[in-house]
Amino acid sequence: MSAPHVKLPEKFLRFTIIITIQILILVFGYGFLGAVAYLEYLAPSDSVCNLMVNHPGELTMVVTLIATVLSVTAATLFTLSVKEALRRRMWKPISLIHLSTGVALAQGSHILKHQFVGLTTLTLFIFAMLRLLTAGWTTLLTPTYFMWPVQLNGSELDITGSAFATMLQEEFLANGLSITFEILDVGAMLSGVIAAGYTFGLPGTFNFNGAKYNTSTQGVVPTIESFSGSDGVPNASGTRLGFSGGNVTVNTGIVPGSRASAHVPQGFSTNYSMSQQGLTANVSCRAIDSSQTQYLWDTNNSYVIYTNAAAASNNSITGLRLWNISANCVTVNALTSYEYVTMVDANGNTSSSGSGFLPSVVCLGPMDVSQSYENFSIFTQGFFKYGFLQASVCDVVPLLTRVIADYSNEQISSVVTSFTPFGPENVQLLSFIAAVARFQSINSQGLTSSTIGDTLYSIYSSTTTGYVNNNLNDTQEDYWRGVVEFSATFLRSGFMATGSFPDNIIPNNLSSPVTGTMFVSTIGWTRWAKGSPTYALATVPLTIVSMLTFACASYCMLEAWKEHQDRLEKLKEDKRDKEHAQPHRIHHRAHFDVSNTLHLIMACAAGSLALEDFSKERDHDK
């Protein structure tokens, strides 16, 4: 006859539930941490992000509530396991200090016994881990503002190679340069004005084709669609050198395959940092004195070509003077002369206060025969209202650059990271830039004033005279640098305008790579840096409390299994013992709460609690 079946104790199932719940909590914590570490960046949907931003108080409350529930649950499971483990351990001889230690842990507290430093330290450590659970969960679950980086790549027009030089030469032969200078006249002048005035605190935002540049264009063209400006479609003759505004083709996209690029939110704002081509110039201006005769700078050749004394009564032109301004350009081995016409009175005199004359001569080549053809020079001198501008020469050395362009706050700001001088393949590009400077210098001068001169005069008159006098050369340098940089931006924009190439695809031999990063401002969770103490705060308390809970629950399950086996053995003995009228009564251990002082007193009064070395510990306390 088989032995009767005895069910496993209900406590066995309870411990299984405790371990399961604790595992789920531990898996949730490490799973969330692992997901953030693997993905690097984790953010909810844009609608949830907006709720978080618009309701920060409620967000804090929800995160704190979740952290509290998880920590309280873990701490409760720990104390339940300790209580049951201590209750089962008390059926064996136990010392008073160990009993006190167990009771303190079962109550979620600690002991302070200087005689037992080890046990005191242990309880304090576990007590601290329990208290840090909420802080750890809060640290782990609280979302923060961060910039989500997304890698971008693409291409733009390469103006540095021989392929572009050939195409630019073909455009010169087919159309000439005059068709471009209407927009170049205004744009280059404004670019120079803003670049020169920014040093003295004037507004530093330059607008061209709907795009905004900080101080100057640095020769770049927008490579980000939202910063590209105008979305108009140029007409058939409105591209390349005939560009007068319109949509510029942008070929930049997210690099596929990267984990950080997956499920990128729209975010609250977006900034970009792009590595792309630029163009600038080293401009060095210096005064010309009478001893520097090699320049042959001559401003004395002028004469009156028209007078009308009667015109003064009806505010018409009373007279005109023709100026022949010349300088020695070494590369052509001859004088280069420009002609200007200014308005004078009937006697051939010019008003020194109301009129201004700022002639310039641009030498399309170096001023030293030992130099290669990679720069040009500009002679300038102011008269009358612009008399503060002494005779000077500016050496302009254009440079091909690589820049980091920052696209933020609706503006484009660029910083040069590397540069190279022009080479033989850039002769056409240099000719174009020098021609723009020449056009500017001639056409900026009117009958009574010069736009360049008025710009410098406004800066001169609105700033401390001594400071301006010491920085006039710097001002001219900034002006011409702005003109050069704008020339390159104009070229790139014209050749990248919609319709410039078939299907708006730049050929490979005219393409330059663009790389960079898009930064999306959002709220969520990011992977912490290696070695960050945040890792310890978020994981150590949870891990230690979980391990202790597993140890106590496992001990209880082991003891419960042993108790179950003992019951089976007693039942078998009862079956074999035929001499007794009744079977042995199976002893059931009392169930009580060890953290309850009254329960402990009753257990002691029942005489079933065996204290080990009680007298020694009592003597030790004395």
C-alpha cells in the first residue's frame, strides 16, 4: 500500500512567487539599462515628449511614484524573505546578537553595537542599500534633456578641381561676366559691409537668397534643406553665372544603418554641424608712402569735362570731372588705369564735406614677379569726405578651405579647419573673384559718393576716432574678405541651383563629400559614460538587495523541502509501527512574525527558542 500523498507546503509556493517577482524587477532594471546602452539614445514619441516638457511637475510625480513602487516592492520582498529565513533559523540554536541582527534586518533597520563591528557594518550597509533603492530607480528612470546626434552625409559642388575650372571657362566664353554682376554688385557690397562693420559692433547677419549667414558667408553654400533659403525655381537663364536667386539643390541625408539614427524623433529643435567646402582670403592692407615709388600710384590726372553755371539754380549737374587713376601692375608690366567721373561745381571744385571720392585699381595678379599666380592686389585712396582713408594697397590671397558650418538659430556660422592656396587649376576661379573685386571697386563709386566709402565713413564717424584710425587697415581687410567669400557662395549657389544640372544631380567629377551631424533636442534617456558613478547608484542597490532576497528565499525553500521530507518519513514510520494504537503526531512548527516583539516573547515563553552562548554574550555586554 503506497504512502499517502502530502502536498508541498504553501510557503514553498510563496517563496517561488517572491523570487519570480524579484527576478522580474531585476530584469526590468537591467533590461532598461541595457536597451539604453545598446541604442545609445532612447526617447518616447514626440507627443509624449511634448507632454513631458509641458507638464514637468506631473512628470516628476510619475517617475517618483514608479520608482517608489518598485523600491518598496523590492524592499518588502527582502524583509519577507529575511523574516521567514530567520524564523526557520530559530529552530536551531542561535546567538542573541545574530537574532538581534536578523530581527533588525527583518524590520528594515540596523544595529549599532560597537562590540560587533562586523555585524553592525553589515546591517548598516544593507540598510543603506534599501534606502538607496528609490534613488537608484529615480536616477535610472528620470528622463533628461539631451541632443540626439545623427550622422549625415551627402555632396556639394566642388569648385577646387580642374573639372570645375573647365566648366567655368566654358561659361565665361558662352556668356561673359556681365550677366552676373547685377546681383554680385549688391550682394558683394553688403557682404563686405557686414564683415567690416561687425568688428565695430554693427549687426552681423548677412542675408543672401533667403539664407542667413553670421557676419560673412565664408564661401559656403547651405547643405541643409531647412537652411537653404529660397524655394523658388530659377528660370532657364537664371542658373550658374546668370543666377539671381532661387532654390539650391541640397543632397544631404541620414547615414543608414546606425543604431542612433533609428527612430529619430522630430524633437524640439534641430542644429547641424557640417564639414564642407568653403573659401576665404588672407587680406593684408598697408599704407603707401611717397618713398614706395614702385607702385606708381597716380591720382593727379584729372580735368573738368563739363560745366553749366546756370544749372545751380535748378539743382542740376553744374560740372563733371574725369579722373584717370593708375597703378603699376607687375604682371602686365604696364600701368593699369581706371576712369571715374565725379560731380563738381561750376568752378571745377568738389565739396569736401558733402562729396566723397574713393578710387581703386585692381591688379589681377601678384605684385611681385617671384610669386605664383594665386593672389591679386587692390590700390585705394580716399578724397574729400573719405580723406581719412590714406593711399594703401591690399594684397588678397584667396584660400580654398574646409570648414565646420554650424546651422543653428536660423543662421549659418562657419569656422575654418584647414586651408590650401590656389593652384594652377584655379586660375579661372581666381579671375572670377578678382573680376568681382574690380567690378565692385569701379561701380561702387558714383558722382558724389562711394558705397564702399560711405560704409567705411559711417563706421569711422560712429566709433572712437583713435580706435578707428588704428584699425582702418583691418576694416578694409574685413571688407574685401567679405567680398571674396561672397563671390564663392554666389558661384556655388548658381551652379547648384535647381536646373543647373540634369535631374539636379551633380556629376561625380564635380562633387565634393559633405559629412556632419544633426543634433535633435529632445527628452529621454542616454547611455552614461563609462566609469560614471551613475551606473553604481542605479544598479548596485538593486543588485545587492535582489541577491540577498534570492539567498534568503532559497534558504527558506531548502528548509521547507527538508521539512516536507521529514513529514513523509514520519508518515512512513507510522505505517510501519503496528504496536501503537494511533500514529505519531506530526510536529508542526509554529508560524510567527520575528519582527514582532510580542511574537518573539511568546516564542521564548513556549520554551522552543534555544539561545546559543547566551551567558557569554551577556557577560561580554557587561
